[in-house]
Amino acid sequence: MKLDLLADAIRDAFEHPTLKQKEAYGRFAHTLAAAAVIGAASVLFSETRWTVGDALRVVGLLLSGLVCFALGATLCKGE
């Protein structure tokens, strides 16, 4: 069936990505990192009264941005 072929193609793209696919995944991870840092800055400058939840949100966004940036750097390294 066509769905089986699609599932196989998707699985293959993640199990055995080409160099171009790795670069695309790396660029996407860098985009997510930028979005996380922008989100952290938005929360930082938009809150007037800080709560523990706000601080945890900023820390979580910064950590996820750092992880996405490191993952993107690893994938964009090239071969």
C-alpha cells in the first residue's frame, strides 16, 4: 500500500539520512534554538511580577535552546 511506502520512506530518512537531510535537520534544530531563546527573552521582558513558574519557563526555554543549538551544530558539521 502507499501508506506502507510512505512509512518506509520516513523511517529511512531518520535511520539513514543523506548529508543534505542532516544539514536540513541541523538548520531546523538551529531554528528551534532561536525560537526558544526569543521565547525566553519575551517572557523575561514581558513579566512584571515574577513567579517560580516564570523562572522555570525561562530556564526551560534556555536549556532547550542550548540543546537544540548543540544538536544543530552536530548535524550541520558535514562529512
